[in-house]
Amino acid sequence: MVLRIPEGTRRVKPYAYTDRTDLEELILPASVRSIGDWAFRGCSNLKKITFSDALTAIGSVAFAECTSLEEVAFPPHLESVGALSFKGCTKLDHVVLPDSVTDLKGWVFEGCTSLTDITFPKHLKSLEYGVLKDCVALKDVRLPDELLTIKERAFEGCTGLTRLRIPESVDSIRRGAFYGCANLSDITVPESLEVQGTNLFEGCKTLSCIHFSRPSPAMAEELFDATTRLEDKLHMTVGLLDDGLDSAVLKDYLRRYTKQAMELFVDIDNDAMLHKLLNFDFLQDEIDRCFEEVFSYANRKGNVKAKAVLMNHRHKSGAAVDPTDEFEL
């Protein structure tokens, strides 16, 4: 069914068409300037929307759970997009927000599991709470050059995200902004960043490179101090030191937990991080002391890749090879 909102309508009222599963297409006349809260929530067969150019505001939860919606062409004068307005639109795969948008509320695209890329407005100042939470297919994100703040859980659960550059304009990132981005391996952050809250990168199990626009041991240590879980601190320390930062705080921490770090990378099957760790010159005494124990641990775990990395390190370092160091496949 095609729904044509009558000419002369200025606002679609809140809850007007909630859970109308018979709707497949929506056409708004030029007179419509706003869409109320929950107006089309749960219209699970809605596939196409034709917005009016006069539209300036989309209310909260307006199109949430419209699970058949594959594409949205936002109008050129849109200013405000309400909280959770496209939450759970699981077929939506591409979003381009016009530069006119200055108010993008929290959780707007939460659970849009097919969303692969998004273009933000040029003048957007804040990424709000959970705005892209659980967008597991998201791969390509370019943040606007005027962005100031990335708020709590903004990218939580974006497991498809592998790299991200945070622009120089950003001065604060809040708690858990990248929580559970399990494949985020490379991130660039501005030197002037102010960390607000803790565990920005909790659950980022492959984070191996953290770059700064200019080398900044002080900023590296602030990120480190804002992290609480041992696993995340170890990932962050290796990632930061691998970018050439000279921080006594990070080096001393890694010396204290060398064995735990090596075993962590064996556990999560991250041979790249293990390789980075083994090649830190300042760690060689600590590595030598726990090498046999870690190799035995990798053997018990059946991690052939980790064993290969460890054996390669032993050969390069010129250490004697124990004939019992054999691969048990």
C-alpha cells in the first residue's frame, strides 16, 4: 500500500501510523515540515520514503524498526533527527546526511546491522550517545572536520570497523565510545584530546596501532590511565609504544606484565600483537625470563601461529634451540 499524506498537512502527528504493517511506500507533500515522534515506528514493510524538501525535523523513534527500509534520501533542508529515529532499520545500508543537519540525537542508527557507510554533515559538532551502536557492518566512517565531541557508546559494537581517523577538532571522547569494536586495529587521535571517562577502547581486541597527529607521551599516558581492564591496558600499551612513543610509564607497565601480555595474545590468537611485543628492545630480559613458560602455554593451547612467532623470535635472537620445542599439530 502507498500512503500519500494529504496536501496542506504541515506535521505528521505523533503515533499517527505506528505498526502499520500494510504500508510499503510513503509520500510526503511539499507542505510537511515535521514528522512527530513514533509516527511510523514498526512499519515493517515500508520500503520507500519520499520526503518533502520543506521537511526540517524528524521526531524521536519516527521510523524505528522499519525493517524493510533499504534506502533513505534525506531532504536538503533537514535540521534535526530525533533520538532512535531509525533504530533497528536492519536493511538500511547507506546514509548521507545533508549539511543542513545540526542536531543529530542519540541512538539514531542503533542496530542498523546492514549499514556499511555513513556521511555526516560537515558542520556537525557532536556525535551523541550510541548514535551508531551495534552497526556491525559499518566499515567506512569519515568524521566531520568540525566535530568537537564523541559521546558515550557512540561506536559501541561496531565490529566491522577496522580503522578510524579522529579529526584535530575533537577535544573530548567520553566513556566507552569504542566499546566492543573488536576489529578496530588502527586509530589516529589528535594531540589535544581530553579524555572524559574510562574504557574508551574496552573490548577492542585487535587494537595494535594508536597514532597521534604529533607524538605525545602525555596524551598516551592519559589514555592509558583512563583504561581499567588489564587486557585493554595491555593492548593499548603495545599499540602506543609501537608508534614510537617514548613513555617510561608505559614501558614500566609492560615490563611488569610481559608474561601476561604474551599469554593474552596467545589466548586471542593475535600473532601480530605478539610479534610487536617480542620486538621491543627494552623488553628482551623480561621476554627471556618467561619465554619457555609462554611457549609451553601456547603448546597446551594448540596455537600453532603463536608457536611459530615465538620460535622465529628465538632463532633471530640467537638463543639456543631446545630440541623439545617441537610443533604438536
